[in-house]
Amino acid sequence: MTKIISTHSFRGGTGKSNVTANIAATLANRGYRVGVFDTDIQSPGIHIIFNLFDGKIKYTLNDFLWGNCSIEEAAYPVYEAPEGGAVFLVPSSIEPNDIARILREKYDAGDMHNAFRDLIPALSLDYLLIDTHPGLNEETLLSIAISDSLVIILRPDQQDFQGTSVTVDVARRLRVPEIKLVVNKVPPEYDLVDIRRKVEDAYQSEVAALLPLSFDVAQNASSAIYCVKFPDASFSTGINLIANSLEEEPARV
């Protein structure tokens, strides 16, 4: 059965989309077929990490929500792994007029759920990753509610800690089976054991990985999938730990 995973952060700037893309590629490298939805319709960007640019995009998630195409037509193969796995991305439109139209007219959140449901059998997906919009709104709550696992990305600062507390509480009220925390952009001088203990004690949830604040990751500047280019880097090791954690948990039946 396909496992649905939402990746979320309470604030922007946590590196959520970069982590999502790297998790997807890592799972594909293990032989899985992985779908990725960019549901951050107001500020899409994960397509850049997969080198999917305007000239290659005919339809987007926006077009599906407006009834202009099937969801399969808006899904693009963006990574093919040597082991036979693959990543398919459903991007959101980066056209200003399309973003303005979504904000002005809204859309039926149920249609988004239909998009998830329809793409899974169409592409025979093992995993479906939903890259959500930061904060909490109707669409994000829907994505979280249908997820088998929620991966919350946070930075080691007080604003992220407070926002994460709200997200964890909401996820528990929605009965999400598994909540996993990823602390990203951890400065090298921080005590990793202490951070892990404090975060797990505060939220009573597993810390799947502590990802370093890395000059190499910053220099990569979302221009490619970092863990594919640098599989032995400490950031890539952390991504593998997250993938291990997600692999171990069964999908909801």
C-alpha cells in the first residue's frame, strides 16, 4: 500500500522543500516509485531543485484544480534511479497570474484530495510526498489529516520551537499515525545530543535527523539534489536516516 507523507514547517525558510526533494530521491535510489506534490501554491519552488523549468512544463497542479487536465498529465518524471526507482513531480504554477487567480478564487480542497488519490494508482506509487505550504490553512490540514507520516522541519530557534508545538498538537488531534521531527540548519558548535534530547522531550516525538548548517548545501543553492551529488556528506547521511525511519513505518490500512 502507498505511504502518504506530508512534509511541513510552521515558518518559511526552514529548507523544507530541499529536504523533501532529497528524501524523494533517496527513496527512489532504494527502488521505490515516489510521487511529489508541490502544494505550496502561493510560493512554489521544489521544481527548481529537480531542474524542471518553464519550457518543460505544460500543465501544473493549478490546471488540474481548474479542470484543465488530469492529474497524471501534470506529473513529470524528474529523477530516475539506477536501482529502478523514480520520482514524479506535480509542480504548482509560478506564473503570477495563476498564483493571483488561486488566491482570489480559491479552490475546492476536496479536489486536492482527489489529485492525491488519482495519482497513486496512475503511476503505481510506493510513496507520495506532499510538500505543504508553511503555517496552517485548510489545504495543509487536509494534507496532514490523510497522511501516514508527518515530517516537521524546524530550525533550532525559539520561533520555530513555538510554531512546531502548535503543529504537533494539531497533528495529534487529527490522529496522524506518525510524527517525525527534523531539525535543519544546526550550527556546528551546537551540542547535537542536547538538541535531540530537548526536542524529543518537548514534543514527545522522534527526532528522525539533525541536519547540519552546511556551506556546501548553501552553495548548492537548490540547483540540484544534494544527496545525489554528494552521497557521503553529513547532510546526505541525515537524509538517509529520515528515509530509514519512513521505511520502517507501515502505511495506514
